Amino acid sequence: MAGAVVVIFIYFLLLFRILITAKKATTIFATLLVIGVGIPIVFQAMINMAVAVNILPVTGQTLPLISSGGTSIWMTCFALGMILSVSASKNETEETILDDNPLDILHETLD
């Protein structure tokens, strides 16, 4: 029983950190990226736990970061890597991203 509470607490902590990262993201794309790849991880965990206690029918989904599934662990790690990348790039704003347009060099060459 105590182990289940710890696992649920860790997933809620992950959800909390995902929401904080989305709130602190400097661009709309970064916010949508964090929400889009972070919420499904927690949602998949809730579905798996509901299946384990017979609330939902068996779906065959793995428990993210705990169960060993073939591509499931790869995609979960890939999603968490994208979230970490967004949280690490707090200095960039939309203006600095738009100022570094690689097509500006092409326009300078043509002029």
C-alpha cells in the first residue's frame, strides 16, 4: 500500500513539474510542446493504475518509467527530453528566435 502511494505521489509530482515548466516557457510553441508531450505520460500512468485495480478494462499500456515496454520507454524518455530542453532554454524569447532567422542571409545575398 505504501509503495502505491509513493508511485502515485511521484506521478503527481511529475504532473506538477510539467505544469510549472509549461507556465515558465517563453514561447507559445514551447508551452504547447510541454503540455502535449507531458500530459499523456501522466494520463497513461492513470490508465495503467486504473486497469491494475479493475476500474477500467485491460488496455495493455505500460506504466511509464516503471514497466519495460519496447518503444514505450523510448518514447517516454524522448518526451521527457523535450520537456527538459524547454525548461533549459529559458533565456530565449520569441523576439530572439525571430531575429536569428537563417533566411536573412539569403535576403542579404540577393540584395
